[in-house]
Amino acid sequence: MKVLIPGPLLSYTKSREVEAAGATFAELLSDLDRQYPGIRFRVIDEQDRMRRHMRFFVNGEQVFDLARSLRPTDSVQIVQALSGG
Amino acid sequence: MNIAGENGPMAAGRKKAATTKRPAAAGRGAGRVLALVATRKGAWLYRSDASRRSWQADGPHFLGHIINHLVLDPRDGQTLLAAAKTGHLGPTVFRSTDLGRSWKEAAQPPAFPKLPEGQKGRAVDHTFWLTPGHASERGTWYAGTSPQGLFRSEDGGATWHPVSGLNDNTQYRAWMGGEQDGAPDGPKLHSINIDPRDPKHLYMAMSSGGVHESTDAGRSWAPIVKGLEVVEGFDRSNLSFHDPHCVRLCPSNPDRLYQQNHCGIYRLDRPSEEWVRIGKSMPKKVGDVGFPMVIHPRDDDTVWVFPMDGQTVWPRTSPGGIAGAYVTRNAGRTWQRLAAGLPEGQVWWTVKRQAMTADGHDPVGLYFGTTSGELWASRDEGSRWACIARHLPEIYAVETAPLS
């Protein structure tokens, strides 16, 4: 599925939009990390919590649970919050 | 990183010069210096000429990243590690093996173990402090994090592993306190010092949490806080009330440590376990609060501090708007002000705990970075200061290394 990447993570993907796969949001993040090593830890901490200033959306709906299921036709957005300093 | 290994490794075998008031030149003279400057918005490398008068800027590296520490490995003179995060992205460590020409991210940055579902595990907010390991352990590094955690790498900073003997110790976890019990931007583990005679002998400090020693490479730890004061009205037997700002081991005498604490300046001469407050002889109107502590590379009686206003609401600015370093050349009995070249008044910046350091030349060069983004240097042990750079972001750390 298509994943929209925010500016701060372009150093990993070199592209605003990438392809990644997974039956859940957690699997999708694992696939992104396999393709772009290190990217997951910048947005999810070691306790599998979403980092404070990152937001995740599937088809425009915010995701709070890494176990959320995904379909291949879904569209995913990773967004940095308007915060951070 | 100090050329003489302020944190220890390169100091192995150096002859103690404790009785020398002003060590005579021994062919060291001046030489080119690399100054590594870590800021709230990126990192800069400054390279000097042989006289240390002229400096070339190289940067920014990682523009927009919060760089808490940038350190060169004195064992190879090539490997740089940078502790980084951004306002939005999680913490990581970047590595360069060509003095900053190219960078690669650590494959496994410092991170606490994942706890089972339902248990509240800790997460590294940022890596705060980096210390190269002992000279005999090439590729080994230590990192201190916020919240307080100690991590070790044995592959030049590519992968990091928690030092469980500290991080999982229930007594230590209690002393570390919660997120509200530390420095304003999070409680920290810092001041990792390695005994140049023994790679298993470590010191570290926590803000808050006190000063601690390990003689078994971090498997077990014991506090060394006797003699240290805490804020009035608090119980000094409770380690979580101790706030050591910066602890340094003397490169020329590993049995001597100095400390700038939240409550004064101290010296410790092992095997004693009792710190002696040496800041009481500072001028009363200046006081003995501050963050950095810099030790002469060859004289364990000579240290420099940079006082800060720690009264009332803790402004963390130059006391009375007047900036100046202070030096003692007799292990803390007397202090002299060193402010020639600095602005004479209305100075409201200060110097953070990693933002002042020395080089290994003779006379020693001193360097400090300010919270207002100025980089200052002295080619003569603080007798006269000159500004190397202005208009940088807030400076968090300054280290030096010799350039060939």
C-alpha cells in the first residue's frame, strides 16, 4: 500500500511516497524498517508507543493502536504534529 | 574529547604532575585543534591553525537536529559519534569514520528493553553523554541517557546494549526518581569516567541520583556521595536529592576527581570516599554553583569552572550579568577570576555542563560555548578570551581533539 512520508523522514526514504506491506499497522512499520533501517525507532519508541509528536492516519482516520488491521488498498499517512520545538 | 583524555583513556601512563604549579613546556607547544560543537540545532566542527588564532567552520551537520554531544574517538582519531534527536523524531546516534565527511546511523541506538504488555517500560528520550571506552578496549563506548540509563557499545557505536547492572537495579531505579526529579529537559545520566589504569573501574553521575562507582565494568555500583550537600531542608541520605552537575577524573592522577554540583564545587581524593567542598573559597557574590568542570591535562591541582546564578528561582545566567571563568591552581584552596576579553557586563548567558573543555597543548587552550550560541577560546589557560564564533544555536557541548 502507499505510505506518505513526512519531511523529517525523507533522509531515510528519499521519497514522499513509498510502498510497504503488512496486515497490521505494526507489520507495516516493520516492513518500512526493513526497507529503510532505523525509520521505525524515530517514530515508535522501544515500548511500542507512538512518539509524542508523530501522528499516523489510515484513509484519513487517525490510528492509535499498532494492532489495527490494514488492507492492501489502504492509504497510510505518517505526519509530524505541529509541535516539537 | 580532550587530547589528554579528560575522561581517561589517553591519559594512561602519563606522569603525574601534581606538584607542578605551571608545568613547563615539554615540546608540546601549540598545534592545530579540532573543536566539536554540539548545539540545539545541529553540529559544527571548527579547525584551527597551529597558533589556535584562526578557525575554519565546518557545518552545520544535521541542521535542525538536537545534538547533545559530539565526541571523537581518541583511539583512532577518526571516528565521531553524535547523540541526536529532533523535536519530533526519536533519539539516535550518528557515526562517522572519516572525521565528519560522511555519516551513518547506528543500527541499534541506545534503547531500554521492551517490557511485556501491561508493564510500563522506560523509553530513551535522548542520548545525552558519550564517553569512549578504555584505551585497551578499542571500539568500546559508553552512553548516558535521559531518563537515566547506561549503555555500552563494543563495535564503535553501531549497536548499543543496556548495562543491566545499573538500568534494572531496583534501588537505583528508586534513586533515579520520576520525570519530574531531574534537569529541566529530563533527568540524565552523565559524567561517565573510566579509570585509565583499569577498564572495569567506572564512575558516573545522575541528575538526579548522585555519583556512583563500579569496579566490575558496570555489573554492580555503589554511591559515593559522602560530604556532598543537597538543597537546604532535604535529606542528604536520600540519593534522589543529589544533583551532581559534572564530575571529572584527573587525567594526570586517576585517584583525584573534581565535581561541580548543584550545591557547590568539590574534590575527592581516593581511597577516601568523602568529597571536600572547595567552592567555599570562591567570592561570596559569585558563589560556587555552575555546570562545567574542566581539569588541566597534566596538573591535578588546576581546574576551571564557570559560575552561574543559582539563587532564588535559579536564573541559570552569569551571576549579576558578569561572566567569567575561575581557576584554582592549588586544588581548590584559592580561586582567581579569568575574564579578560569577555564582555564586561549585561551578560545573561551561561555555559552548560558539557560546553567547556581544554585541549592538551602547553599552555592549555580552553574553550566554552554559551547558551546564546557563542564559542569562546583562550590560548593561555584562561588569561585572555577571544570569540571564535557567534550566532550559533544554543551550545550544548564543546569537545576538542588534536589535528595532525
